[in-house]
Amino acid sequence: MKVTYFIFSLAFCLVGLANSVHAKDRQIVNPEILKLVQDHNALENFRVYTSKKIKVHRETLSSSQDNVSGGVDRITKRKILIETVSSRVKGKIIEISKDSYDNTIAFVSFDRNCTTRVCAYGFGVRDQGSFLWYVPRRDMQNVQIKTRGQLFMREWQPKNEGGFAGHVYMGSQKGSRDPKFPNLEFKLSETESVIRDRIQNRGW
């Protein structure tokens, strides 16, 4: 019993330590950080992470008509695509654009096979951080976006919201804060030393 208790206590301490290190090493990507990286031409090697695991459930329905004994029989086919982005997966900023609301959007690819905006996730860059606002639709009609039990969007029909065709728009224009949206983060330990020193206010 004592051995079991010791093991659980040790595991709890290790998890706490890991979370502490995670919180210390990771920082949010805001306009100041993004500009600093761009000014040093370091965007190509700059890697980012999402603060929460993102799960996107996509679904499409297609129907066809077949003649059956002089009548019409409608057949409906269902296709489901589930995509998960872990908070530990590295992402690369492949494009920085402005949407129709004049928001700065950083399009991030979490897949090496994705090299264009079409398949990338769009994060709205604000003073508080970079929040997930655009999710690639991938030619699916209905989309659910979840993270840690929070359901952001239950159903979506194709629209060209924000000026980016082929993307689900989930950004809020009501306020400057989006506390529940996954945020974009980076690791200080993976950042170039000259940028890291500037962020930590070290050196001249």
C-alpha cells in the first residue's frame, strides 16, 4: 500500500514539474513577437504550437437517385473525416495575411505535406495572443471544432467568411479577448538566441 502511494505521489510530482517547465518555456505569439521574428528573418525556422489539442470533425452527405420499378430511390452516402492537432506537434507559419475584417492572420501548417494556406489553420494575431479563427474545410459540408470539452462550432455550411475561401471562420468580433480559443505558442528554448535575448530583455 505504501509502495503504491509512493508511486502515485512521485507521478503527481513529475506531472507537476513537467507542467511547470512547459509553462516556463512556452510563451504566446503576439504581434510584438511576430514582428521580432520577421525583422530577424527567422520565420522559416520559427516553430509554433497550439495551446490546446484541436479536434475537427468533418462530415459530408451526398445523395444519388436510382430508378427502381418506375419510381425513384434516393441513396445517401456519408463521409466522415476526423483530424486532431496535438498541443505537442510543431507547426510552421507559412503565410501572414489580412482578412476582410483587417485582422492579421498567421496561417500555420502542422503537416509537412501542407505548404499552402488552403490546408493550414489560421490564427488571428492580437495583443493578447494568436487565437484560432480559421479551420480548413477540406470540401466537407458540416464541421465540428472541439478542444478540452469545449464545442466551438456545431455545424457550418460553406461560406466565404473573412475572405478566405475553403475555411471555417470562427473568430469573434464582439471583443478583444478570446479566452476559450486555442492560442498559438512558441518555445524559448527553440528560438534563435538573438531573439530569445530580446524577449527576455537581456543584452544590448
